[in-house]
Amino acid sequence: MFRRKKGRVKDMDQQLLMNIRQLKKEWENLNSIIDQSIEPTEEGLKELALTKSKYLYLLREARHRGLNALS
């Protein structure tokens, strides 16, 4: 009754993997900036925590779907 189209699911999986890669780069960049800062701002620390949370959430979703970067 409720069937998903395989092509659409694969596109969503590829989009998820692309978003994970993008958030990882953003998290690494923000982490580098914060590490090099003498006094990191409160806003910068919040942005870093938010980006890290989004990244970890998407990783859990990919694991739940059984995805890896090589597929």
C-alpha cells in the first residue's frame, strides 16, 4: 500500500550524505576558529555547539538507514 520509490530514496540518501560532509567541514572550520581565538564569543560557542549537534544527528540518521560514505 505505502511503497517508496527506490530512486527517490536513493536521492534522499545521497542528499543526507552530502549534508553530513558539508556540516563536518563547517564544524571543523568553526572549531578551528574557536581554538585560535583568545576569547571566543558566546555566539561563536553557541554556533559551534549547534553545528556539532546537527552533524551528530545526521550521523545517527545515516547509521539508522544503514548508509556509509562509500555507498
